[in-house]
Amino acid sequence: MFHQHRGMAESYGADAERYNRARTSFPPALIETITSSAPATAVDVGCGTGVVARLLQETGCQVLGVEPDERSAAYARSRGLDVEVSTFEAWDPAGRRFDAVVSGRTWHWIDPAAGAAKAASALRPGGRLTVFWNASDTPAALAEKFLEINLRMFPGNAMLLKNSTSTFDSVSRSVTKAGDTLREQGAFTEPEFLRFDWQRDYTRDEWLDVLPTLSAYTRLSEAQRDELLTAMGDAIDAYGGGFTMQYATLAVAATRR
């Protein structure tokens, strides 16, 4: 299970500036849905560099980040976010109750049962938990080239190879599992499943900036990273120098009873 791989989960802070700059954000419609009940306070679980937190802050919400990686937390603080360094499972709300708890592409790093229980303890009655991920679908011809590169460089990494072309299946499973756990926990209303479709155009250089921030690649050696970026760059050049990535942000939300 992902939540048992702490080294990978806490590897993003190795280049927090790049992560903050390059990593794909989330669609406005999702943020509008989260803030439709006008939450005054929120906890951002695994806040990283503060990508989700800043989107919520822009709506007037007061956000507390919980982040296990000291480097990412330091970056988020430098951008004005209040952050407590801890895994979510070990974090102590200390009697505080919040209007919202959110988790953007981080819930798979958390023990699902412990995470649901902690969210329940941190939310006021009527407060809302929203867990979400971006699923991506690379254009078929380019996805084939990306898969060839990953097969050559990482032949034993089954998860990476499975996600080389599309992450829809893996993200769908994560969302379903999160919903099942919330249902079993008993402190929440029936989970609601949401989907927001969108797309983003990438230049060659923009996508090469994203790649080192993906969990499959964050711990590569410098030589491996250089080889990967050269091969991926050549593939994008051959495709025309850029491409359009199809995204769907998949979410599950539930209200604290």
C-alpha cells in the first residue's frame, strides 16, 4: 500500500521550488464546489508546498496545512501558510474543529482507516471532507513512446509502467477505496463522487519540468534523471514539440454527521 512507502511519500520536498512551479494545479470548478458552503477554516492534508491551500485562501478561507516533509513545509510557510509538521495519522487537532478537511493527491499516502478517523475528529458536525486526485490521459501516439522509454529504463516497476499512458484506472480505484473507507468509518454521510474534466497544453520544456516532481521519478539519480529527460524530450520533439493532456479531477466528498 502507498501509505507504507514513507520515503516516497516524503520525497517531494527535495525540490520544493520545482514542485510548486511545475506540478499541475486543480480546476476552478473543484475549488468552487469545496467552498460552496463558505468554510471559514480548513485543514489541507499533506499540503506540500501549499498548492491547494493557496487556492482556498484566495476565497477567504483560513487554512492550516499538515505536512510530514520539513522541506515542503518550510516552502509553504515561506509563502504565508501556517503548517504543522506531522503525518496526518499522528497529527493532533488538540480540540480544534474545522469547517473543511481537504486532501489533494495525497490521501493514498495515508492509512485509509486512520485518515478517515482523524478527519472525523477534526471536523465540526456538518463539516466537509473532500479527497481528490488528477487523473491524466496522454495522447495515444505519445503515450506509446513514453511507455517504451519507461520499459527500457524501469522494466521492473509495474506501477510506473501501468501509469505510463493513463492514470484514470489507478485514480478511480483510489477514489472508490476512499469512499468505501468513509462509509465504513460511520461518522460521515453517504460519500458523493465528483468529476471535473479539463485539459492543459504542455510545451516540451513544461512537461520535462513536471516529470521530476512525479513520485515515480523523485528519487532517481542525476544520471538517470538526465537520461529520462533527454529521452522524453526527444519523444515530445518528434511529436511536434508539445501536446495536450486530458485531465479529470476525481473526488469523493462526505459530510461529518
